[in-house]
Amino acid sequence: MSTSNELAGKVAIVTGAGRNIGRAIALQLAQAGAAVVVNARSNKAEAGAVVAEIEKAGGKALAVIGDVGDPKAVEDLADAALKAFGRIDCLINNAALRREKAIDEMSYAEWREVMNATLDSAFYCVTACLPAMKKNGGTIINIGGMSAHIGSKNRAHVMTAKAGLVGFTRGLAHDLAAFHITANCVVPGAIDTARPGSSLTPAHHLTHGTITGERGKPDDIAAMVRFLCGPGGRYVTGQTIHINGGAFLGS
């Protein structure tokens, strides 16, 4: 069965979609035929470039700038999707902050900043999109993090937020099954992504080897998201799915 246009007529929102994994997800969902709402917190140029790439390939896309840690901005995001495309079928909660700081140096404000950007934002996006998604069913995918499952130094706030997404996913799967909405958590391992020039490779990436002997690419994550959004993924819900080249073999 061909899956080249398996999401035709569907509408997807991808948060944090201006670069890296979020960008790859937006592009793959568009390749599958979905109209894609490309969200970025503040970088209009990056979000616009993703939209331009989708439109150049014949797809439909809309850039919406807004901080998904702000409930009002999330309401505006959902409203923009409905105004432009009339429905919401797929919600990809990818936006997150990935800070590194030792717990004995961390302020509560720094803790809350990560919780809000990563975990609270997923709640805001789900509750804002649910009224539309209940009409036709759909897919919710939360993007997790491998360090939440294996541990790491200087990332207690990040790991707690990402681990929270696993529990959130399981709760959503139970609560939303009656509406034909699936919920899953896709967990990337060490993925080669572009980082600001001043940023070093995160320390925890340097300690995680893979069975395959190589790091993953954003498209490796996007391919799983595309599958879960498509017809082949309708019987998969409540799962935590690791994409890491064998760096972590747990559950």
C-alpha cells in the first residue's frame, strides 16, 4: 500500500518546528499530504523558511509565532489552525527547553521555566486542540527525551519534565480513546541537530553509545511520527517509543 499521501485532508500542528526535529516532522507530515501549522516561539525567519519549503513542494502550511508556555498564545495557535484549515487532526508537542545545570545551583525560577516550556505547554496545547480533535479523532504525539529514562548529570529539570510527558501520554490514551484519539510518546536518543554557534554538544550525548555506531538524524524521529499519524498507527496508543540506535534498550 502506498503511503505517499496518507495524510491528505488532515491538519497537523507541530510546536517548536522552526529547526531540527520539529522542522523534520513538519516536512514529513507535509510530504504525507497534511496541511501543517508550523509553530516557533520567536524566530519568524526559521518558521517562514519551513513554510516556504513546504509550499515550494506543493503543500500547505502556515507559520504561527507564539510561546506555547503561554496559554493565551496556545489558544491563538489553535484558532489560527482552525481559521486557516478548518480542523485539527494531529498535534505534535515538540517544543521544549534543554538546559544543563546542577541541582545545587538551580533556582526555582529555572526549574519552572523548563517545566512550563516542556510539560505545561503540552497540557495547554492538548486542551486547546481537543474541542476540534474530538470531532474527527486524531493523533497526539509528545516528544520525550532519552535522559529521562537513563539519567544524566545536570538535567534534573529536563528529565523530570520529559518523564512527566510519559505519564501525561498514558493518561491521554485512556481519556481520549472514546474519541478515537491516540496518544504516544516518541523518545529520541542522541540526534545530530544544528545548535547555536556558542552551544556545545550536551554532555550527556557524549556518554551514550549506540549499537548502530552512529547518531540519529531528525528524519529518523520524523518517520516514526509520520507513521503514528497515519492509518498504520491507529492501533498504537499509550506507548513510549524509543528511537535511539540501541543506545537504550529499556521501556
